[in-house]
Amino acid sequence: MSGIADLFAKRGAQGKIGALLRLLEQDPGSLVTFLSGCGGHGGPQAGLAAELRHAGIDVQKGCALLEKLNALNAHRYPINRIAYQFAKSLF
């Protein structure tokens, strides 16, 4: 297996995508951008939402944190509004 299929391949109870999502959760801007890239172009939104739930990712909390960071320093924490709206559609 290689490429994107390998990323979603399950190992035990956890897929590699879960580990990546938990890593991205530490940077809400990157998480929002990644989610938009995964599903923002007509991808399976329900599957993406299921992976987020399985990994324990709270997208609503991440979006709220991104808004707060952006209010503090918009240059350092910009919000891509298209990606942000897609991420908000997941909760």
C-alpha cells in the first residue's frame, strides 16, 4: 500500500489518519486547512466526520481556538474563510 490509501489503512484499532489528526489538533489553523483539503472538494464528508470522532478530535473547539488566536494576532494566525466554513460544517 502506498500514498493516500496507506494513510487511511487501519493498524489495530487505530488508523494512521487518527495519529495525524491528533498531531494537527495542536495547530488549529493547520487542522482546518487539512480538513478542507480532505473533504472540501467533494470528498466524503460523513467519512471525514467519522474519522474525527474516532480520533477524539473536537473540531468545534479547534475552530473556537483559531478565532481567539486570530483575534489576538491576525497576521500570525490567519483564517482561511473557505477552509474554516468547511470545518464548521463538520460539527
